[in-house]
Amino acid sequence: MNTNKILILGASGFIGNAIYKELNSYFNTFGTYYSARKSFENNKQFFRYDLEEDDIFDVLETVKPQLIISALRGNFSAQIIAHQHMVEYVSNHNCKLYFISSANVFDAYSQYPSYEYDKTLSLSIYGRLKIKIENMLLRIPKEKMAILRLPMVFGNSSPRIKEIKTAIANKESLEVFPNLIMNVTNDDKLTQQIHYLINQNKSGIYHLGSKDLVHHEEFTKEIVKQLGYFEPIYKRVFTTNEDRYLAVLPKSNNLPKNLRIRYQDIIEHHK
């Protein structure tokens, strides 16, 4: 498929906007935003879209994209309806759908990391939402969709880093989970990986996180040190007595070596 027109849903959010910035110079890239900011209102490539009020069909018919990237957030019932409409649109047009999913689709399995074709099962409402949307995509032809599962996403302007900085500035405690083993990524590497998948016309299920694992507590402390803070207050939260995993590792669909990342790379990126 010749992809030259891309629509990013949720392009005003942290991940959606990072994807827009990565792709904008190479493709005819459009985005939706919800909260008004002058930069979005004045950008002719952006459309205001209210998940709960507007029908996504209207945006799709206006843009006529060859690829939709969904990084939507917001009301869960409205997200399900919007994705039903997207799947219907993709099924009837020369179009493909990339869905930004989450490691939380596996959060019921805590004893080992998860791979692309493991069965999904979640104990969280968020994880179950992602599973429900993934299952919609799995019912359409494989070449028309990709499910991109992400671990925790960091980056200098990420909500997670902002939370850490705010907590330290306000002398509030930072929650760390000593028993949680995870993998991680950041906006820079993630958007390069997505760019590669588009260029190679890839479809299927991809796990886009670091190839190695780290404890949440150790990782957070390393990040804080890298940011230049030396006396934060930590609140250690134990949800279980044993180690638990929340990690999405690739096994079937590996990316080229230059696009793989270690958790240490993510830490060193925060100067």
C-alpha cells in the first residue's frame, strides 16, 4: 500500500504529538485534537474532534487517509464506538489501522513477561478496554492492521517525567514499586520504530519496548539521579510479596538491531 496520507487520532496528546512530529516531514500527516491550543487551531492539518460528541466518520471522510494511527484517550465507551467505526471504515476502504495498545492487556499474568502471541488477560479496566479494541482489529484482515503494545513511555516532556519533577519540587514522595519488573521506552525511539513499520508496510502485532527488563524502583532512582536530584523521598509500595512482571517483549516480530533499545538508553536520554 502506498501510504502518503496519515491521520493520527489523539495528535495533541504526548504520544500522538510525538508521532505527528516524527512523520510530518515525510508524509501528508493530519491529526485530531480535543483541547484547544493555538498551535493546533492554526494548523490546517489538524481537526478538532470530541470523542464523546463527534462521529469519527466525519473526520475520516474529510481526510480519506491510507493509514490511521489511533492514540486516542478519553471516555472508554466512546473509544469503543470510535474504534468500531474505524474498523468499519478500514474494512471498506484502501486503508490500514495502527492501534497504540499497552502492556496492560497482560496485567493479569504477573509471573513472566509477555510476547506478541500470548493470550491477553487483564484485571484492570484500562487493560480490558485495550483488549476489547485489539479483538476488533484481530477480526479484520491482518494486512489492514497493526497492534503496537507499549510498556511505560518516558521522554523529557512525558507525563511520567513531569510527575517526578513536580513531586520532587513540591517535596512530595515518589511512589516506587520494588517488586515490579518491567521494560520501558521513550517517545524518540517509539516514533522511529513506528516510522520504520510504516515505511516497511508492516502489519500484525509488535511489542515496542526495551529488549531488557528492570525493576521499577531501580529504574526510577536512576532516572531521578540522571535528572540531577539527590534527595527525593521515596514511598515503597508493595502490591505482592513476589516479583511481578508487566513487560512486553518481542519474540516473533523483532525490529532491526538499530531500532532496538536497552532500558539504560532510556535513562541516559534524560539529561
